[in-house]
Amino acid sequence: VEIQLQRFAARLKSQNIGFEVTERAKKFIAEDGYDPSFGARPLKRAVIRLLENPVSRMIIEGKLEENMTLKVDFKKDQLSFECLN
């Protein structure tokens, strides 16, 4: 999970966007992407589905912009996204 999140954070950093993720969110992503018979591939897909797709929409919609920080947490059985100035 850490490796996948570091890669995602690096892509956001290249757009001057900060990235914070709570331990609860990391645990949820790890559990959602866990499949011992397929290795890390399901985890990578989980990161794409749970993080990259929603964050891409936020950027396209103008909710997340340069010089902002994205904070990801796990609340009420789902990931929550907060854009901080």
C-alpha cells in the first residue's frame, strides 16, 4: 500500500498538489485490494478505483487545484476526500 500511495503522491506532487492519507484509509485500501492468489495486482486496481479515479474527477471539476493538499480519510464505510488550501 505504501508503495502505491507513494507513486500516487508523486504524481500529485508533479502538479503541485499535496497528499495526506490517514492510517484508517490505508487499512481500508489494503483490505479492499488484498488477494493472496494474485499478488499486488488487485491492490494497484484498488488504488486506481478508490483514489485515482475520484481524484481525477476532482481535478477536472476544479475542486482540487495546484497548491492545495488532498487529505484522504476513511469515514462511514467509505473513503472521504478533503481539499485543503
